Amino acid sequence: MVGFDVSRLRFELPFFFGGASSGPAPDGSTIGARVIDARIDAGYEFLRWRGLTGFALGEIGATSFSIDAHGAKWTYVVDRASNLGGAGSVGQASYSLGIQAGFEQFVPFGPVDHAPCGLLVSLRAGYLGQFADGGWATDGDSRSVEGLPVVDASGAWISLNVGFAAEFTRWKRE
């Protein structure tokens, strides 16, 4: 994630890519799934005190999920989908709006006034509401595929994050 703030206005550009694969079957085949999620977050920092920041954000984002359509013993997609043809994988794109609030603590590496780098511990909670999806389609030629389940990512969430942070300005936090 890349983030920055101007005065107390906060902007973040979180990006996530993940993939998973089944272990190899006796015939050597595997089945994989992939997800890509990109968002734009904007909001306000309502608290700044000794490295602790409280914030509230609104967000808009897009997510793409795809899964392999064929495999030696993998028939879930083939058994349910129509208009699949010889496509290697199928995918679904969705779009969402969300809100979140949280707190983060910046722990500097060195003296507080002179350390632009440190550890960042963050606790966040929010709600993500999916407002549109592109339906299932074959990857590559984007033919519409019917018969697969509807995927809806709407719901509440909570996360605890630990990471590295660097301040690229020389101003001191309030």
C-alpha cells in the first residue's frame, strides 16, 4: 500500500495480488486461482498523538477473481458452466464502495525527532459493499459464462497489520 497525507487529509492506494494452487495430482496437474484487488481510499485523520493516528476513510475499488476451468480431476467449473468452450480459466470482476475507521501507531527506529523510518502497527475495521459485478466470463476472449455461483464480497471486516513505514518529509507529527 502507498499512502500519504496533506495536513489531516489522508489518501491510500492499497493493492493486493494473491494466488493459490492445488498440490500436484498424481498425473502432475494443478488447479489455480488468482485475485487482484485495487482501491482508492480517502478520508480524515481525526487524532494525532505521540505517533498514534486515528482515521476514517471512504473507498472505491475493483476486484478481479479467476479460477482454472479445467484439470484432470477438476470438473466443478466444467460441470456447471455453459458457453465455456476450451477456455483455460474463468473470471469475475466486481466493483465496491466501502467505509473504514482505524488506529495506527508509528514506532520509530531511533530517536523520535530524527527517525523517518519505523514500524507501523494498524488496527482497522470497516464495511465493504459490492455494487456491481461483471458476471463470469472466460479469460482472454471474455465470453459470458452462465451457471456459476454469484460471488458477492459485501460484508464487515477487521484487520490487524504490521509493516514498515517511512516518512519522506521532515515535519514532526503533532
